[in-house]
Amino acid sequence: MTSSSTPTSSGALVVPPGSALDPMVALATSVHASPKVYALLLGAGVSMGAGIKTGWGVVTDLVRRAAVADDPDADGAGEDAAKSPQAWWNAHGAGPLGYSALLAALGPTPAARQALLSGYFDADPDDPDDKRPGAAHRAIAELVRRGSIGVIITTNFDRLTERALDEAGITPQVIHRPEEYTGAAPLQHRAVTVIKVHGDYLDYQSLNTDEELSTYPEDQAAFLDRVFDEYGLIICGWSADWDKALVQAISGVRSRRYPVFWSQYGTAGANARDLAARHNAAVITGATADEFFPDLVRRLEALDKLAELPPTLEMAVAQLKRALPDPVRRIELDDLVTRATDLVIGRATPDNYPLHGDVFEQNATGYRRDADTLLHLLAAGVFHDDGTHDALWVRTVQRLARLRQTLPNHNGPLEALRHYPALLAAWTTGVAAVVAGREEFVGTILTKPVFKSPLRLETEEAAVFLNSWDVLPKSSLDRFCRLDPQRTWMYPASHYLRQETIELLRSIEPDDAAIDAACDRFEFLASLFACDSGTPRRRGGPWPGRYLFEERWGEDNHGLFAEISADTDLHARLSPVFRNITMDQALTELADWRRRYHRDF
């Protein structure tokens, strides 16, 4: 592409003094900084790549067809006329050759013109590639889906823009008849509005001739005046040669709140040069619509990666869900989760989380608050993932686990609590995996992250060093996590973790009972992996939790223990994770531990 803002009388576009930047840079940064501030104005050039003819292409083809009908016995009459449409028209027509003049001559009524034009816009049912949304239309739909664009003005009769939006799961408000301008929903209240200023090709009221294109009805003109006054414009594929009323509407805007960017392919005509000069448009040349719009999307996505986390939790999760299934957006997904992790790590300083004093509850509450966005991303990510991004989830827990290695000279509950963000991440991803039926990921998230304490020689796996009994000791939790003022929980960490994560887990499972059951299952599986983890000299211990109570654990072939013991499919999926002992041996060890240490009250 070449840069330009100032046109010359010859149609060539040159860079004015002081405009060193490619206008695509200004366009991308402006759109990224101001979503839905710009409206698109699309002309026939946007649909060329999809096999839709431009106005002049239709002129040439209509001349060819008229020549054949005029002299059916002459071989090559149509091809000869198409080579020089002007010459044929000079000999057979009246007045200057143009799209409007031809349509007026060949189709004297709106219904006749509609029938004449339908063949240029209807797809061939036997050709899957004929007149389908092209790269430009798909990129425009992506601009709408990401929230960058909310208004599309088009002179095109075809429905390719609407089809691209539909394929992206977006339902637009479409305005294509004069009477619809007064009843339209406010633009800011709709995800996107498509304004077809010349109508739809199936609409008898579509505008084609010079007379029809010379003025707009009053309501339509007022509506467009407001749009052109309130929005910046991104123009592409529009020559400004045929559309007198549209040219007048844009020319009539005295002051622009936002700039105009105009992508032109080929030499600009007199009207285009005049409009560009009138509004000091930044003109981008040398790119077709199929190149221009995908390029804009790529630049916006690159700017996304430089930005901070999205301003709301909902936007962050929505971005993750868009990027998760798309292999092209793998880096975007990685950057999103990494930024959320960086936020937690960056906040975890001694100034924010003291290692002395009666601050256990304060620190625990702060860690949970700082990790909120990250935990929502992890829950949605693991639940919707098919295993493709497991390494990202593991790396996130591993990074959080290193928080305890940054201050090696401290010990005690407040130092152990520095593993709470990692425990929250492992708990959230593990429970999400259980809800999604991916229990094998529980083994991954509890065996892949490792930690070497300066107080011990061995490197421990997450099933050991993130045991909730150690990170959230009962003696610390009992002071604020209680049944009532006189009674404490037997396993307060189990209650506390459920209490602190149930809200975010509802985003993937709305049934609280199902969440509670998934938490039981996660704690049970974590205990099995804890029995297998560590070294022969120091095995991990089970994770004490509510699953140990008789009503959950079960007896006689009923309950969680019997269910997991008898699940042959689960054994097949989890057995490869066990290395020191078998899964059956881990089940036996867990049952023995429960008999020795657990009591129902």
C-alpha cells in the first residue's frame, strides 16, 4: 500500500508534508482506540472478489446481451460489443452510456429492472464457490464480531455482507426501504446495522437509474446526515461516480467529528478526489477490498496483544472463547492468560501481602480477589478445551507456584499461603475438567507442575505441595471459616475452596449440586495422585475434604469410592499417570488412611 492524504488533479495521490505514517497505521490505531466510532461505506468493489460485477461490469454485460438480442444472426456480436461498449452504444443508444441509462432502456419499470439484475446477484446452486461471501465480507463480519464496527452503509444490492454476518453468528438490523428509516432501532442499541442505501436486489424499490440515484427521500436523507455527522467513515470499493445523492449527503456534512479513511484501488475519479479533498481524507491505495479488510483485522489483533486485559471480566472471557478453538489465534490466547497471570504475580509482593502479623484472612481474601479474572479464564478455558491447550493451563499453575520461591527465608502459614493462587488455579482447572468429563487432566495439572522448597531436598509435584491441608491449615482457617461461633469445620479448607470458587464455577455449570459433586470428585482424585506422588521416602498424603464423609464416600457398592473403583473407563484413562504405585493401590491407601484418621460426627 502507499500513503496519501492529498489528491492531485490527475487522480494520483501523494503524501502531504508532515504525513510520514502509512494511513493504515492511523486507521488501525483509531479503530482500536475507538470501537464502533467508525462506520463502513462499501461500494461495488467490495464484492468483486466474490464474483459480483461492478456497475461498469454490469454495463459491459448488458451491452453484450443487448447486442446479441439486436442482431441474433451475427456471430460474435456480443463479444465485439463487450470489447467496446461505448462504440456499440453510440451506434444504437441515446445519450451517454452508463449503468443507469442501460437499465432504464432495458428495464423500463422497477420490477423489470429487478428481474434483469437478479442474475448478477443470485448464486449458482450448482457452484459452491459462486457469489459467496469473500475475504472482504468475512473480515467485515470479524470487525463486527470483535465490536470494532457497528454501522455498515452499502450501495450494493447483494446480500453477501448479511450472509457473512449470519455465518459469524450475528443478526444485523437491515434497512433497505425508505419507510424503514423512521422505524429503525437506535444504532447504538443494535450489534450492527446494515444500511442498503440503494435497496436490495430483490426489492422493487431498489435505486438504479440516474433519476433514482439523484435524490433520497427526506427520512432517508436525514438519517444518513446524522450518521455521517456522528461517525467517522471507512470507505472501500466505492467510486462515487454514479451515486449523486450519496455524494451530496457526504459533501453536505460541514464538520467532521472523526476522520475519513478511503481505500481506493486504481485511479480516483473526479467526485472521489473532490470528496477526499473536502474532508481531508486519509487515502489508502494499492489494495483490493479482499486485501484491505483482512489487513485491518490483522493489525487490530496485533494491537490487542499489546493492550492490558480487557476492561471487563465478561470481555476477557469472551475473547478467550473466541480464540480457544482457532489455531490461528493461539498466541492471542496465550497472551491473554499470561497477562492475567502476570497481574496476580505482580501484585503478590510483601507490601501487598505481609508475611508477619494477624493478616491470614486479609491475605487470603486479597489473593482470591487478584486472581478473579484469571480463574474465570481458566474455568472457561479448561471446560471448553479439548486438550489442545493443556500445556498453557499447566504453565499457568507452574508460574503461580514459583511465588513461594521468591522469598526463601520465610516460613509459616503466611509464607505457605503464597501457594494459594496456585491452589486456586489447580482447584478451578481440576473441577472444570471433572465437569467436562476430562478427569485425566486432573492427573496432568497435579503431576506436571513441580516445586522445590528450600526447606526440603525433594522436588514435589502439585498433588503434594498444593495439598489444601498445608496451604490452608485448619488452625488458620478456624478463626474465620466456621460453622457458627461455637463450632468449626472438620475440613475447613474444603469448605473454604468451594465457597470461594462456586460463583466462577457457575459460569460452566449452573447446578450447585453438580458443582459440589465435581468438587468431591476432584478432591478424591487429587488424593489418589497425592498417594502416588513424591518419593519413596516421602509420599504425599490425601487431601482432607468433604468427600470423606460417609454420605459422600458411601458404603456397600454405593457412593464415590465404589463408583470410582468400578469405573473401568476412568481407570484406563488415569492409570498411565500413576508411576510409583497403581491406581488400585492408591485406592487402597486412601481407604486405609480414611479408616485410620477420619471420623464422621
